[in-house]
Amino acid sequence: MKVLITGGAGFIGSHLIERLLNDGDEVKIIDDLSTGSMENINHLKDNEKLDIIIDSVMNEKLMDELISWSDHVYHLAAAVGVRLIIEQPIRTIETNVQGTEIILKLTSRYNKKVLIASTSEVYGKHMEHTLRETDNMVYGPTTNSRWSYACSKAIDEFLALAYFKKHKLPVVIVRFFNTVGPRQTGQYGMVIPNLVKQALMGQPITVYGDGKQSRSFTYVGDVVEGIIKLMNHNEATGNIFNIGNGEETTIENLAEKIKEMTGSDSEVVYIPYSDAYEEGFEDMKRRSPDISKIASFIGYEPKVDLNGILKSVIEYHQKKLSENG
């Protein structure tokens, strides 16, 4: 199998490369390194079945060549992370919408199977129940840049489904729910790596808002397993799937668990959203997936629980801190 991964130097992409190479596939990746990092894939760069291209998915001529070569395309390239979204809203919208438009146009031209990475953010401010793929989207006003990411990814989904309906493009859409694991950076607002590093370094463990907001975290290995199975499942085309873990926790409980597991003396401190991001910032009070659809298609069941996720992230950052002295 010849596989193209956009955003391959990112956190999820790097784990997907490992798995595909282990399966014997030929892999090409493209990444502009705006949020990805060569550090994520340095241990793979000498593999003769991996070709690393440092460029942008906006380079349509290059993307044409790469997509015509491939059998499967995993489109993971996107502007991600709450902090990046708040600080660079134009980049968020343009990267997510225009980049995906190019990918869909070219995969349609060559009729190549493509996975479009979406996000649980598209659900917006739901909190009544676990989230199903058919639920309505509930967003705040356009004056709040917090919602630009969700809207841009929703447009990606609409466009992908339009290509499926009009051109029979074999496309699969997945909504990631807080994917976590080794190599994830906290630079753009990802909560677990940030809290783990704070705890290990003896810094205050910062919880935004009242800490009562709840999330479900998913191990990156479970996600990689799931998306590969979806791409190899013919009846998954034209469908949207939640991919996550139903185990739910509040952020304040998460902070306390990280403090306990690291043996840290750090204090857990609460910071208003307006101080952390911007005035009027809105967050989702609850975000947990209904994963019955993906389970019915491929038998998906997360294997790593929250304790296992935290253990892997803590060990990774302990090693990093030790290497950096």
C-alpha cells in the first residue's frame, strides 16, 4: 500500500507513520513544520520506505503529484490547539478550509480513498449527553474567535460529504476526542502534557475556569488502530465517526490525579479563562463521545484507560527532562 499523510510530522501523524511502516506500507508525508516537528519522526527518517517532504498542502502542484502516487490519503494537516486558534484565527480558517479543499479536489481527480480528520469541537456547547454523530452543532457568536476552529472543521465535513455525494469520492470523516500520548506538545494548549510538565517541574498546576468541565481522553495508539481499520473498511466511506474513549473526568480531578501520579508537591491553582485566553472566552462544559457507531463498523474498543494514558505521558516527559538536564 502507498500511503500519503499530510501533517505527518505532527503528534498523531508520527504514530500513524510508525504503524504503517511496521505493516510494510510505503509512506510519504508532507508537513510545513508550523506545528509539527522533525523531532517527532527523527527516529524514522532512515527508513527506506519513508519519504519526508517539507512543504505545504497549499502547494497544489506538489499535492497533485503526491496524491496521484498514493493509494490512501490521511489528511491530518490542520491548525490545532485552543491557544493557536485564539492567537492566529486567520491562519486557522485558511489552513483548515483551503487545505482540505485542495486535498478533496485532487483525491477526487484520481479517485483515491481519503480520511479527513475532524474534531469533537464541531459539536460546540452540547453538554446534555454523550455526543452522537447526528447531534446538532451549538456554537457561540462569530465575535468570539473560539468558534472559528469548529466552524472551519464543520465546513471541511460539509465539503467532504458533498464530494462523496456528487463525485462518489471514497472519503471517511473522523472526529477526534482529545487524543493524547507521548510526543504531544503542550505548546498550543493541550491540557495533559501541560499539566504533566508543570507537575514534574514543580510549577503550579494550572486549571482554567472552575475545573468542573469534563473531558474524555483517548490514547493515540487506539486512534491509529481505529483510523487504519476505517480506511480498510469499504462500507465506512461517506460516513462520519467519533473516535474516542467513553471514560470521562473533570479537569480538576485530572490535575489531582497527575499530581498524585507524579508525586509532585505542586499546588493546583485556578485561572480565569479571561486571563488564560481572552475576554469572553467560552469553553465546553462537557465533551464525551458516543462510540457505538465506530464499534458497530470495525469493533472499535479503546484499550488504554486514563491511568494508562497518563503513565505513558509522564514517562515520556520524565525522559525528556532527564535528557535535557
